Amino acid sequence: MSSAPAAAAVTDPDTMLRYRVVDRIAQTADTATLILAPIDGAAQRFRAGQFMMLYRFGVGEIAISISGDPYASGDFLEHTIRSVGAVSAALYDAPPGAVIGVRGPFGTGWDLDSAVGRDLVVVGGGVGVAPLRPIVLEALARRSEYGRIMLITGARTPGEILFRHDQRAWRADGRLELYQTVDHPAPGWTGRVGFVTEPLRTLVVDPARTTAFLCGPEPMMRFCAQTLIRHGIARGDIRLSMERNMQCGVGRCGHCQLGPLLICRDGPVVDYAVAGPLMTVREL
């Protein structure tokens, strides 16, 4: 079995390293992927599913999942950022040549090693496809170690599909099954229309040998998890990437608490056996 590269140890989580934007790839009207090259030494190694704290000097810092290939040479980091607030907008707008502060990597990974010999169901909605891209890249790099790879991606419109060139290539080479769907079709769209739960509902799987990976809005993940459970897949074999207000990255500040969990430390990847009951709790 070929293990994924180990993440670099974070000896001091407060240490910020400088990276330079060497390329900016527009994904949609409000989402872009930044390719970052290290200024201070080599690029940090990471596991699929982990995140970094990215700092735009003079604006602020936020947690962003890594969307690059864990098997890449280690010369770069990739982060896919949707512009939804002051800091994310400043990062989204960062041009080539801009310097970004980086801390990490932090958090738990998707742990593909534990799914060796099994079928993989990967479901992403909207920008939630970004944290799942490393799973697909790693699984394809280790293709002989897994059974079927079933990728379901959803977007509001065809113009908001992330990594469209990647998805087209993955479908073309036949190494995975791709199911794309959009909420609102546009002229020329011939694919599925509806939520990601629709192709997931009709998917034929072997529940005893399937591991699922979900990322997207919490209602989407909850409905997908319930659909998978109806297929007979165990809650412990369903993994979710949770999003909370992560400010420190190491469980120090408590802003990302979800019940007994601190998502930056105990997540962001949490299995549904643990996350499911917590996602149904409503604050008074």
C-alpha cells in the first residue's frame, strides 16, 4: 500500500510563513484558486482534508481548506477561495506577486488509507468541491488500491461548477464515475438538474464496502448522509468536512466549538456517527 505524504509537523502554530501568489486561476465569477510558492523554505506538506490559516496582510486571517494534490512535488500550495467577506475577498483578489501569510497545516484529514480496498463515494456541493479535490487526486494516484470511485458534484448553475476542466478529464479517462447536477440549468446544459441527493439516491452501492466523503452546506451533507444510511452505509463510514469560525487553528480560542468538538482540532473531517447528533442541535 502506498501511503499519502505525511503532513509537516506544526512545531509552533503561531509561526506564519510567507508565500507568494505565482498564479491565480478564475474558477467562477466569485471563486478563484491561488497557487502559492513558499518564500520561507519549502512548501508545507499536508494530508487531503486539512486546512491552512491564510493571512492577507493589512486585512486579516481565515481558515481555507487545501485544494491541491497531496502527491505534488511540494513546491506549491493550492487554495480555492470564494469571495464572501472582507478577508476572503482580499484573498480572492490577490494578484500574482502578492505575498500571503500561511500557518498550518491544521486539522484532521480524510484518511484514505483506512478506505483501501473499498469503493469511494465523494459528494461535493458548491465550493465544497474544493476540499474534496485532494481526495480525488490522491485516489487516482493510488487507483489500484480502491474499487469504484463515484464523484457527485453539484452547483447552482453550470457557470458555477468548480474545476470543470478537471472533472471533464476525470470523466474522459474512465477511472471514475462522474455525476454532475445543477439547481438551475442554462441554455445548452444537457446534464442533470436537481440537488446532489438525486443522483446519490439512485446510486447502486455495496454498503459493506463503501466509504463516503461529503463537503458542502450542512443541510446538504445531512440529507446526503441520511440518503447513504438508507443505502445501508454505516454512519462511521460517512465522513463530513465541517465548517466553523476557526480563528486559531489549534483549539485555543474556542470559536469553532460544536458540542464537545473543537472543529479546528478535532475536525474539520468528522464521521457522521459523531457529527450527526451535533448537527441537529439548535441553540436556544
